[in-house]
Amino acid sequence: MRTTVADVMTDEVASVTEDTGYKDIVHALLERRVSALPVLDGTGRVTGVVSEEDLLHKEEFKDTDRDSNYWPPLRARLRAKLTGVGMLVERSDEKAMATTAAQLMTSPAITTTPDASVVEAARMMERRGVKRLPVVDVNNRPVGMVGRRDLLRVFLQNDDAIAAAVQEEIDFLAGTVKGTDITAAVEDGAVTLTGTVHHRSTTHTLTRLINRIEGVVSVDSKVTWETDDLMPPYVGL
């Protein structure tokens, strides 16, 4: 069964409003021990996210004149150009002078939904370079938060549950592909397959299916085949 964001997210949502001041934001982050908070407008909808990175621009520019030729590190500039996360010097300078969440936040907010899969959430975090995502309902109101650590929970599934899911895939394949005789063993999320099949492509299909099972750490196929249908046919000259 597909694990969704709703299965792993934190239900209790800490947030700030657009007019929350700088020090109150810092206090909220430290008190909640989180790296980012959603910013809500007057109707309770998420309009942005304020993070530790947003707040640290004030420290970054503390000893810098606004008129000086300061540039953020190359890595930060490249990240801003390639991912859209972070900002170049002009926007960094603005955030260094900001005093409220509305001025500090990254907007629009990068969000996810409760019914999104953990795979989709993980890909979004990686693609956008963020550590936490607000989880919103159809009205864009927060219902939870999900972070990278939450997504790791899928790997805590016990071996019996993983083995049952693996067996379902084997049974399905055996019912559709003749000559499939495979058994599986699971230890600490690592799946080992043994047995025989008619065609080599069958082992590739099964390995791909099992790798998609949440909680699977690795798949070691020791399955043998009678015909290598993945090898290009030999054409004599």
C-alpha cells in the first residue's frame, strides 16, 4: 500500500502570521525546534514559508554597508539560479533589512497535500532544496508539516510487512508469466530473491516492482533464467 504524506506528517502545525516580528519568529523556531514555519494571512491561508536561512541574512549583512559591492558565496548564487531557492544579492539585502514575516518569507510557499505520496514529497524537497513542507488542504490552510526525517519512517516497516508485499508481487507475476518459480527472504529491509524463470526480463520486471515497495532497502536477485531475452540477437556478417 502506498504511504502518503498524511501517514507520516506532524499534525500539530506551528505557524506565524505575516505581521509576526523577527525576534518572535526566532523564538518560535527555537521553541519548536524546527527549521521553518508556514506564514499565514488573515484568513489562515499559507502565503509563504520563513526559514532559518531567511533569518540569517540579517547576520550575513551585519557588517556590510548597503552600498558596498558584497556578493553572497558562489555556491549560494548558483543554488538560487538553478533551483530558485535562496536569492541573489539584491533580494538577500532586502531580507537583511526585513523585520516581519511578510518581508522575510519565501513566497509563494512550496506546499504538499495529505494525499500526496512520500515519494512525491521527497522529490519536491530535493528539487526545490527545502527541508520541510507545509501540508495544506483544498483551501490552502495548513493541516500538518512534513520534513525529511518524517519521510524516513517508511523504512521502519517490519520485515513481515515487507515480505507480504513482496509475495503479492511474486504471486501476481507467477499468475501472468508462466514458468515463474521464485521465493523471497527479507532481513532488515533487504530482499533476496531465489528461483527460476523462463526469461531474464522477468527478473528485471520483478526487481523493479519490489524496489517500489516502501520499506525495501535493497533487492538482491539470485534468480536464474533459461532464455536471455535481453541480449540483442547475433547477426552474422
